[in-house]
Amino acid sequence: MEEKIPEILYHYCSVDTFIKIIQNKTLRLSEITKSNDSMECRWLEKAVIPEMLGSICDNLCKRKKFDDSEQERITSNYTRAIAERELNRYFEGNEGLINRKLVLATSFSQKRDLLSQWRGYADDGYGVAIGFNTDIFKPYISQSEMAPCNFKKVIYNRRMQESKVRRNLKNYLRKLIDDPKNQKTTILQDLIFRMLESSIFIKNPAFVEEAEWRFYIAIYFVNDYSELKQAIDMLKINDMLQELNVSTRSNKAIFYSDIKFETIDINKDKQPWLKEIVIGPKCKLSERDVRLLLGRYDWDTVGLAINKSIATYI
């Protein structure tokens, strides 16, 4: 069962980014595959699936009737080899689906005052954590896991990661065991799409402390800019997004688009966009500075909590 989105989630950032968000009333979605995690959107493909292949193949083959144990062993290994080869063709070979997927996302944490977040994402503690009202995103949240635009909690638990693809993977391997020559099936395509979608919110367990949620837009089969524009038009999300742009970081071209808050109207229910600002442990802003900034750019500060981090980080 999907976990309910918390009413408030925190976006850690530098003071400079905070001021730009306040001034422009936008929040940036950028390519997550070019983030600080080298296995972003690939953990499922590179770490989880390979380990599952062996155990599922062994279990399925043990249930089959074979002439001798040697054939059973060969059949299990052979099935795994075929599956690995076919999956690699999609993710590394001619199909290259992983290279044709564009995922724009912005990240939040459930933790409002976490030292590792201050260090990693808020200018080493000189920044702030913006507590957003998650109702902002409700018009774009789908109950379907395969929706291209969604808000998801990142999964770090290995058993939960496996559960996302186990049924599709087992169906495909069962099909291979029954008919090894029938490799290109709709069952394989179902598995591939499940992997492509689930990989967006599955991460290396080493990042579990971040308690991340992410709002994302995933666009598949992107070869050129015209296809990308067409996909955005078809998703009917271009009213929310500013035009796609590009920045550079570590010699990478990183595409991004900004969410325009003025197009997301939750104020009709008298709900503020912001619920709390947490000032970082080294941040030079005062509570008065924050209130003046928000007032200058017409943000609703009624009921807004402004607090200082309790982290004794110097």
C-alpha cells in the first residue's frame, strides 16, 4: 500500500536558491540521472535485478521435471544468461531505453533538521530548509504507478525494491523456461517498462537517511527536442512548466524546467504554499530577514513557522 504523502516536506537549499524561489515563485525540476548518485535510476537494473535473477531461476527450475540434476543446473544458468542478455540489450544495447528516458525531478525530505541534508544540499549548513505544503502538487499526483507525472517516496528497503518487479520478472523467466526460443515477448516489454518506471524512485540503501520524496516528470523515447516538446504537450503539463532549459555542472549538460506556482491555485482554499522555514545551523539570515523577504514578494506568511536549526554544527 502506498504511503500517504505528508502534509509538509522540506526542500534544502542555499540562501541564493531560496531567494530565487521566493522571487520567481518557481521550483526547479532537473535531470536526476545527473545528480550526486552515480547509480541514480540504475540501482534496480544494476544491483537488484541481477541478484533476483539467480534465485528466481533456481526456484522455478527446481519445480520443473528434468532427467537429471546436471540438466537442471544447466537450465537454470542458461535461463539466467538469456534473461541477462535480453535485458542488457534494452539498457545498454541498440534499444538504449535508459539513454532515451528523461526524468526531471525535485527532491524533498521528511526530515526538517537533518545534519547530512544541511551538509549535502544546503550550502554546508549556511542555507535553509523550505517546508512546502504538499497540496501544491495534488493536481498532478496520480494513483497509477505508471503515470509519467507523480510524487513518490523513495524506496531504500531491498525487499520492497524487489517487490516492485518480482511478479513481472517471474512471469518473464517462467516464459523463458517453458520456451527458451521465445525471447521477445510482451511479457519482456512489461518487465522493461516496470523497471523503467520503478527505477525513478528506487535508490541505493546507503542514502536511506535522506528520507527522500520526489516530484517527477518522466518522458520516454526521447531522441530529439521536437519529440520532447510533443511529449510534454501530450502530457498536458506545459501549463505548469516553464520552457525546458539547460545548465552545466561538472562538465555535464543538465536539462531543467521550473514549476510555476502561480498556475497552481490552492489559495482558493486559503492554504499557504509554505508552512515552515528552517534556518540552517550556519545561516546568516534572521527570522526578520525571512519575513521581510517573503513579504517583499507577496508570499502568504499567515501561520508560517520560522525556526532555527538545533544542529550545533560549526
